[in-house]
Amino acid sequence: MEGYRLSPQQKRAWLVHQADPNGVYPAQARAEVSGNLDRERMRRAVESGCLRHEALRTVLHRPAGMDLPIQVIQPTPRVAYAVHDGTDPADLAQARADTDFDLPDGPLVLADLVLRPDSRAELLLTTPGWLVDAVSLHVLLSEIRESYEGRPPPDEPLQYADAAEWQHDVLAAPETAGGREFWQTHLATLPPAEALPCERTGAADGFRPATVPVDLPAEVVAHAQ
């Protein structure tokens, strides 16, 4: 089976999920659709957008004997596309946020077209948080809109598996050894990590913003300037 290593961010999200299945939020993005709606053309636009981005065609498989899964890119996107009439978009978004995705088999992209009584519609996209983030989904929404309107697609995107391999190369490069040694030395002095906005635990009531002050040595500040 051909696959790619998880990126450092994906590895963290995977480990958080293993410790607490409810610990990672899915990524979501919503966009309003105006004008005369062509449902079939919208479905094709969604599938076309997902086809361009390998991250949206990626499932996670954990081969026997391995602690971490690998990214396996499918030839076609596995999109669950549905049309809802009379459903409240906010209620649907909350329901989709509780989705337990089937990581080895998918589908890993939920595309919901919500028809509103005022002749408008909303497109809701939901994916696992370790495949894409909300910013990436907003980029995808822009490309879906362009495809729906019949405009040519933008340039070929940088694929996430390639970016993940580049991150691993950077982390292992001799040029970054000094930075790794510095942070390994100073990590023990840092305060306990705060929960990130994309994480949640069973004991948490919601996102709690906080500030954690960290004192950096003068030579680090001078180098940054």
C-alpha cells in the first residue's frame, strides 16, 4: 500500500483523538448560494473541487505493526453530498460537528446543500480536522464557486502530502539542528500547554481563551529582529 507519513500537525491530532475521541473538532465552512440554483451543477462543482485537492481524497490506514496511520490518497473523492429542504443551517452544522468519520474508508467530506425558504441556499462543508482546516475549506469554497460559475480552475495547488514530507525534511535537516536543540532544552521550563481552540475534552465547557506568557532569552529576540 502506497502512502505518506502524517504531518507533525496530523500526528498531534491523531494522538489527541486516540486519547479522547471527542478531542478534535471537524473543520467546517459555510457559504451562501444566491441566484437561480442548479443542484446538479453544484454537486459536480463540489466533486470537481475535491478532486483537485489530494487531502480531500485521503484516508488514513494503519498497517499492522505500526503505531501511526499513513495517508493513502484515493483516485476519486469520497463525498457524501446531500440536499436539505427546510433544515436550519446552524442545527445541521452542529449535527455534522459530531460526526464520527470512518477514517480508513470514508466518506471524509460531507457536503450539505441547505435550501432556505427565502429562495436562497447555503453550502456546508465538513471534514475531519486532521485532513484540512477551516482556512483550507474557505479556499475550496472559492474554487467550487468558480467551477459552478463556469470559470477555469486556478493553477495546480500544492498538495498536502508533499507539504507534509517537506515538513519532515525540514525537521530532520542539519540546518535546523540548532533550533531543535534549543527548544528541547527549553521545553521543560515552559508552563503546561493550554488546550488549543481545535481541541475539546469531556470536562471542557467550551473554548476558553487564555494567554500564556513565555520569557525568551535575549539572544533569541535579537536574532528574530
